[in-house]
Amino acid sequence: MLHPHTELRFIGTGVGYGVFATSYIPQGTITYVKDSLELEVSPEAYRLHPPAMQAVIEKYSYIDERGYRIISWDFAKYINHCCNCNSMSTGYGFEIALRDIQPGEEITDEYGIFNLTEPLELVCDKGNCRKVLRPEDFDRYYPIWDEQLKMALAQFQKVEQPLLPFVDAPTLQALEAYFDDPSTYRSVYHLRYQERENGVLLRTT
């Protein structure tokens, strides 16, 4: 579920749609939470779909730490990537504003956290753009992402949180533990999918 102060807008033929803030969203605000209405496609179910349907699933989903493809029921699936994103997934399963997001500003995300299975070429003309996202980006950048997320989480208790009622109890407990003791921080690497069989690591995506 997306933050309520957002809307879907058409950007152009190259990018398609994007999600924009309709009011000020301060740093530390939850911008997205995976709720009980999200559609979950297991790896086994994904393989049963024909290639054309797999392509649709790939376009509108992200892969979580279990290897499930998650398709949002609302327009969260239209949030675009930016290498200088203003919102990012946390190790606690929700996304958070990394900095203040102004009214009318596009809400962007870091796709490198979404367990990519193959390189993804970007449509971007910004100077700091990585141009191509790669599966190994997770391992390369997660320490940097963690530092950004810790700075945002430092504001978490100081701002209004419209999506907090949709965060499950175990996650809330883990957050409280972190606020009481920062050494319990749950790294974004917690979202890294690692394929296992009988408890044995086979590969990462």
C-alpha cells in the first residue's frame, strides 16, 4: 500500500507512468508497506505461467527475500527507479522516505534491492545514473543503502506515519528493538533472496 498523499501520472512514452507526491512527505515517513492484499507469485507458480504472462509479471513485480514475486494491488507497481532515489526499501519490509519529498515530486525507488535476475537497462539522462542495474548491485551497494536508511530511520518517530497501522506486529517489535538498541539494526541485506535446497545455499539471484 502506498502513502495516501500520492497519485499516478503519465510521464511520457519512454517511461510510461510514475507516482508523485500530492503533499509534503518528510524524511523518515513510510512510503510503502506490503499489506495483505498484495498478490504473491511463488517461484513454482511463476514457472507454470506461459512466457507472455511471465513477462507481464516481471514488469509489474519485485522479488522478495523468499523468492516470491510481489505485485501491488494499487499503483505502487508504477514507482520508477532512480539511482538517486528519494524512497527505499528497508530490512523491515517497508519503504521509507530517504529525504524530504516535496509536493509534485516523483517518488522513486532503488530497484537494485529487488533481487534482479538479469541486467536492467535504464532510461535516464542524469549524470549519476548507473545506466544498467545488475543482480550483483545488491552485494555491491547495500552498505551504502544501509547508511542512508539509518539516517531516515532516525526521523521515523518524529513524523506522522499514515501507513503505520498496516505494519505487522513482529515488524513493529523489531523496530522498537532497534530504537531501543541500534545494534539490532536489520540490514537491507535481509531482503536479499538466496536460493536454498534442504537448507543448503544454491545461489543468489
